[in-house]
Amino acid sequence: MLEVVNPANETVITRLETDQKQAVSQKFAAAKVAQSVWRATPYAERVRVVERFRKLLAEGSEESSRILTSEVGKPLAQARNEVNGTLARIDFFLSETSARLRDQVVQHDAAAGMTERISQEPLGVIANISAWNYPYFVGSNVFIPALLTGNAVLYKPSEFATLTGRHIEKLWHDAGLPSGLFQCLVGGGEVGGWLLDQPVDGVFFTGSYATGKKIMEKVAGRMVRVQLELGGKDPVYIRPDVNVKVAAESTADGAFYNAGQSCCAVERIYVHQDVYDQFVEHFVAFTRTLKSGNPTEEGVYFGPLARKAQLSVLEEQVRDAVKKGAKLLLGGERQAGKGAYFPATVLTNVDHTMAVMREESFGPVIGIQKVRDDAEALQLMNDTEYGLTAGVYTRDAATATLLMNQLNAGSVYWNCCDRVSPRLPWSGRGHSGIGSTLSVLGVDAFLKPKAWHLRLPS
């Protein structure tokens, strides 16, 4: 049995029976049969089903948001933002997928009687192993384009977001999606392993580098499509020409939104020495205004961490930094009482000998380091095994462009951070993963091309 626990008060919400090995095999078999019919279903009908799913999600957004808050501790306002923001992602895929499915004639030589054409076919059955921090966002990045392009999806939500996964499955059922095409698997890592034992045609995972590495090693020999959306140690550089107060408040929100439990959360800040003290002052002042408490209460910004075990990771990073000379300005240890609460934590006088500046925190902990100039900032920002996002705050567009061109990251930001758009690809480098979701590339990810060489009979 899987216990679903509310991280805000540590009460058991419910207990669910987990899928066993045989059940996973049966679900795969059902998906395989269903996909063979779905791929032949007219695209217009697939669109109608997705449109009904979108309508149901919009109409029931409050229910979806409250389920999400109950099991992951995300403040209700932020849960609503995620659910409602998913609607825009669905709209993007509905508007862009049709064009990616069209056959393309790339050469027609009438004299030789030869035509060359490219068509697109679905991969087949997709293993979608999703994450708990943004289950609607990262899940829909996969299952919406996958279904639109004719695939079936076996959806394995994180055990920390199982109720949301089952709720998504119900929405698809109510939307009229044929049986077998979207199935939710219940359980932890063992169930995910059984899913990967199936002869799936694509694996799409969102989570930690450690787990992503294991998945890659497990399926590498099968030569199937694998995409890994992993973590980051995302840096931001503050140049001396900025509006310091605006930059401080923007990056504080980038560091602490969803209690820092975002793959693209700001995890390292480098500030030019000329504005360092002023920046830290504004950063701390703004952070003090962010309310912590019961995530179901309006106005709460900080809820609990979804995983209680992460509290110890954060505390160890703080201890390591302080031991090596960092100054602790705010927070630093878990809050007493029920719930996995960790306060906003700000460290200064940090450097790259400290774990907090090198290892993913995935919580409300930030190190702010002073730098002499652009060159030092760039060197430190690229001093990482991760490469998800990186940002530069400056009024100088030319300098920003120069720096962003040299940053080894899949997404770069100018005067913003912690931002995702359905129109732009979401991709990592190094330990941040491989492949792309979102944008038209995130549609192509679920297709395989076929080359047609067509010669008229002589």
C-alpha cells in the first residue's frame, strides 16, 4: 500500500494499492493494442478529445488545485497558477501539432520521375515518468503532444503526486479518450522499474540527475527514444548598472517560488562588488515579507517541502557553508512542529568550496557571492556540471548578449528568471538532461520520420 501524506501536517490523506509487476505488464499490453487504433484515428478526432480534456481541466481547476496542494504542499495560489498555466500549454500544442504531422515533399524531379518525401509516424507507447513539483506542467509537456501525435501514454507520477496523477487519468476518461491510451501507474521506484522493463517505444523522465542516469543506463541498449529533464544549479549575475531593488526582488522570487522546488529555480547569485551590499539588503528585506504557513490559506507564499527527507539535505548544506566561512543572514534549519517546513535561507560570503554553490539544493536556500567583474561572474556561472538555465541582469543589451552567448545553458534570461514558455524549447546540458520538450521540438520528440523515394514506373 502507498500512503499519501499531507506534508503540511503529516496526516495520512489516503492509502492506495500499488500496481504489481503483472498489472504493469497488462497495462502495457492494453496500451499497445489501443495505440494501434489511435494512430489511425483522424487527427481531428484526437484534437476533439484533447479539447474536451482542456475544457474539463478549466472547469474543475479549483478541485485540481486543491488536490495538488494537499499532497505536495504547494500554496493554493501557486497550485492554481500551475493548473491554469497548463491550459496555455495545451493551446500551444493544439495550434502547432498539425503542421508537424504534414508530409513534406523535399524534391520533385519531373524529368527523372523521382519524388522525395518525408512523413512522420508516432513512436508508439510512451513511458512518461513524471515529477511531483509541477505534475501538470511537466506531465502535459509529454502527454499532450504524445497523444496528439498518435501515441499511447503509460503515466507514472511521482509517489508524492499520485492523487494528481489519478485525477489526470480521470479527466482523460471523462473526456472520452479511448481505453488504454492513458493509464496511471501507482507506486514508487519499483513500479517505475517494472514500467521500464516493458518494451516501450520512448522514455520521458523528469526528476533528479541520479535517477535519470539510472534510467539511461537501463534502457540504453534498447535504442529507443529517451529524454531526460533533470535538475539544475541555475545561476544569475547582477551587473552594477541595474535597478538593484527590482533585481533583488525578482531573483528572490526566482529562488523561493514553490519553496525553491523548481528545476529552474535560482540557486546561485553572483553580484558585482559595486552593488553587492545594496543588493543583499534589498534581497533580505523582500524575503522577510514572504509569508509562510498553511498552504491552503490565501496569501501564503511558503508551504512545506513535499519531501521531508530534503530538510536534512538543506541543513547539511547550511552547516557546510557556515563551517567554511559563510554568513547566515536568514533561516538555516527546519521549523519546529508538524510539517516539512524550511524557512527562506540566505547565505553570503559564499564560494565554490561550499556544497550550497555546487550541489542542487531544491529548497529555499540561496548563496549570494560577490564578484569583481563580468569575467569572474561568467567563469563561476559556468563552473558546474549542470546546464539548465542562467540569467543576466543589466541595462546593457550588448553586454547581456555577449555573456549569454558564452553561458553553457539550455535557456538564458535577460532581466528575468525562473520562466518557461511553451513556444521555446526546454532542454538541459550536462547533468541537466538530454532532449527537448515544449516548442515545436517538443512535438517532434514524439515522432519518427520516414523517408520516401518515389520513382514513377518507366
